[in-house]
Amino acid sequence: MMSMAGRALDLVEAMRPYREWLSGNSWEANASLGGSYDSDDIQDYYQTPWDLGYGKVINFDHDFIGRAALEKLAELPHRRKVFLRWNRDDVLDVVRGSLFDGADRPKYLETPSSTYATLPFDQVHSGERFVGVSTPADTPSTSATGAHWP
């Protein structure tokens, strides 16, 4: 697990003035990224209003801060928010494994979501194929079983 400051603020030079202003006791400096999804590019963790299903409520008929940036994003491809239906046997395997598989056991599964990092991001697979990223309900971005699919 790496602190959010470690990934987001230290890797993006444009954030230097904010990083220098930011208190070491702030939420941003102490929040952690965790989970099975791991990327060296902090922008892979960014979520746009369209990724979150909010694109339909953005109205460009007036001026507002950030309008130009959102207008550029509006033309790009977006991930889409979907809801996951857990497979009974997969859930049983994870729970059983977390209790009895020793050192190679999976992370525990707590419903509606496990919170092992401030901002957990986990891989979603269909068979062996990576198809998206799951994020929890207690972040501002998605529902308890929400995922962002490319």
C-alpha cells in the first residue's frame, strides 16, 4: 500500500505548489491506495464524471470553473459504471480461503465491502481476462459492488 501523497502528489510535477502547501496531517497526505489493481500511472486511478455515471447531468449552457476541461473530456471515450453480481461459488472460495489457506490466502471479504485501504481498487476479471476495476461504496465514486469497465 502506498500513500496517496506518495503516488498522486509526488509523481505529478504540476501538483508541486499544492504538495508544498499541503499539511502532512491532511486527508490527502494520509490516504492510501490498495488492492489488487496496481498501476504506475496515477491517472489510471482518476475517475471522470462520465466514468461515474454523472455525465448526463453536466450542463454546458453557462460558465463555470472547469468547464473547458470538462468539454475536452466530453469528447473522449469513457469507462462505464456497472454493478457486479457476486458468484456464489467464488464468494465461498474467497471466504474459505481467507480462513484456511495459510500464507497464500486471499484478503478477507466483508460485506458490503472490505476496507483494507482508504481507496481500495481491485481488479475485476471475466475468466482470466481483466475487464475492469472495482471500487467501494464508501468512496465518493461508486456503489458497494460498483466497477468501472474500460
